[in-house]
Amino acid sequence: PKEEKSFGLSGLLAAETRMWQGVELKFIEPAEARMPDKKWRLYEFKGDNDPKVLHLHRVSCYIFGRDRHLSKYPGYVATDHPSCSKQHAVIQFRLHEKDDGVGGVLLTVKPYLMDLETTNGTFLNGDKIEDQRYYELKERDTIKFGNSSRDYVVLLDSSTGK
């Protein structure tokens, strides 16, 4: 018997757009992705060591995880704890529209956190966040990946620490 042609969605095109140097990314940037317009920083704390600083304003998206194949990916941040997934979470800067109250629109670029369907989760201010959902990050928010003892704190360059 002659086989019928199938024109249904196979997912191959979508998978192709998620490839980076042979690695399939669990996340691609959305249409509203933008470069940040403020100087955001992410401070990594572990024990009594001096914090490491990640300047978040340099790219529009950061992928956190253990996948060493992504070490040269712009915005890749290694999380070496065994409870972290290869591609664990992302911080994505997105354009946000807000009604200005007089018939116009205010446009701002804000950072958002998303867990990439991990086993051990991502925590925002101590609460486990849902998979595949954006959470707006605010100044002084804390992030934890899996069961890692590292704490990450989001701050603006202009923060005074008060």
C-alpha cells in the first residue's frame, strides 16, 4: 500500500532553531527579549568567600547549568553543584509595557527568572518557582539553584546596600 504523506508538525524545525554548536538549548529567547537598559548585577555568595560579580547588563539572556558544551555560549554561567541540571534556569531581560495612565505606554526592560523543568528546582527568595514560567526579578531578590549552597543576589549598579 502507498504511504500517505504527513504534513503534520514534526518538531524538527523548532529543534533546529534551538541548536547552538551541536547542543539543543532548552530555551530560546522570546520576541520581547531586549538588552537591559540598567546595569544589573548578580552577586554569587558561597560561605565566607568574597562574592563573585556577574554583570547582567552585558547580554540579554543568561543560561545557568552544568552543560560544559555551552561554556562558550554568550551568557552561560556554570553551576557546578550535582543537584543542578545541565540547563537549569535562565535570566531573561524582556520588554515590559505599562499603561502610563494618560493614554500612553511606558516601556521598560526588566529581568525575569525561569526554571527549565529541573528535578531539584529553582528558588526565588526561598520559594520554589514553577517550571517554564517567568518570574520578575526585583532588586535584592535571592536565587538558589537546586540544592546548591550558593546564593545569588540581584542588585542594580546604583544600589547603596540600605
